[in-house]
Amino acid sequence: MNRIGLTLLALLVAGCAAPPLSRERIAEIVADPARSAADRTNDARRNPVDLLAFIGPRPGMRVLDVSAGGGYTTELLARTVGPTGTVYAQTPKPSPRLVERLRSPALNNVVLVVRKFDDPVPPEAKPLDLVTLMFNYHDFGHLGVDRASLNRAVFAALKPGGYYVIADHSGRPGTGISESGTLHRIEETFLRREVEAAGFRLAEEGTFLRNASDPRDRETPDPPQPKDEFVLKFVRP
């Protein structure tokens, strides 16, 4: 190949890797008036600008949102990866809220995935750039989910260098996942050990949802205050 051909090839390859979204652009996406009033109310608790800046979605990414629930995070991811990207919204049983949300033209890049948590990745989604699991890993304890199978499936589906981002409600040291069905919390170090056992490496910890004043001894803190919550970003080496 001549020098001109090599230059063109280099430009094409470089163009495939979209730059990360700026914090300003993320804030614009979050502030879009087309988002629902319910989601904007939820923003006060979820800190979506900080969360998205930490997760790092880029235009064109292939993303799996495990346990999509009502689709709050799914929609934010869909808006950030844009029309050239794809978000797979996984749930064993779609909620009415999620079904209604997916009717929006803004979510044309979302694919509903009805699969069990133990095996959440559809074959056509591979390879993935990013997997998210927001505030539901603890529930897999009282739901009897095979978490080792889940984490292995995510690891196998991600590209090398791909990220697995998990946020959850922090439990007290020594409680593991034993309070999943009562306080809806999980011990951070316990979760980290389970995920790392699948081959992941911890890349970064988000502190923007931490609250050291939360006693973590009940589901809703007393006195009333934000829950202590952790956000962990794992990478597939």
C-alpha cells in the first residue's frame, strides 16, 4: 500500500474511536427537556452527570445495561452513545415503565433483551464495550441468582479493555450479601471479591455517592440522609 493509502487507513482507524464526552456535553444530555419529569426528579438522588462522567460512555459504543428495571440508566446510556451506538436493556421480565419508555424515538438505539440474570448477554451483542449494573447486584442474593455465572458471562462478552461498572448500596463490614432482601445492601469488599474472581481488575472507584454518616444499619438511614453508595469500575484485562 502506498503512503496515501496508509494515511487514509490511519485516519479511518482513528475515526472509529470516538473521544469521550465532555462533562459539559453530559450535562446538556441530562438537562434535555425531552427527558421525563420522573427521571429529572430521580436525578437529585442519582447524580447522573457524575455517574455518566465516571462510566465514560462514548458515541458508537455497544453497551449492556444489566437489570434495566424501569430504564432510567438505559435511557441515559442511549442518549450518550447516540444513533451509532447500541444499548441492550436486559431484564428477565420487562416492567411496564420500561416497555413504555422504549416507545420513545430517542431510544431507537435500544434493544430489549429478555434473558435471565445468570446468562444476560445475547450472542448478537458481542463484543461489548461496556456493561453497567446499577443498584441491583445486592438483589441477586435473595433472588438466588448464580452471580459467578453472571460475572463470567459479562467477562466473556466484553472486549479486552472493556468496562464493567457496578453501583450499589453499601453494607457494613462482615455482612456480605446477607442483608440483600432486608436492608437492600451489600458489603463493598464482598462484591469486589466476587467480580474479581471472574477475572476482572478494579480500575477506579467513584466517591460521588458516598456518605460516611450513613450508619448502614437499616434500609433507609436514620436520621434521614442519603444512603452510602459505592460505584466501582472493573476492566477486562
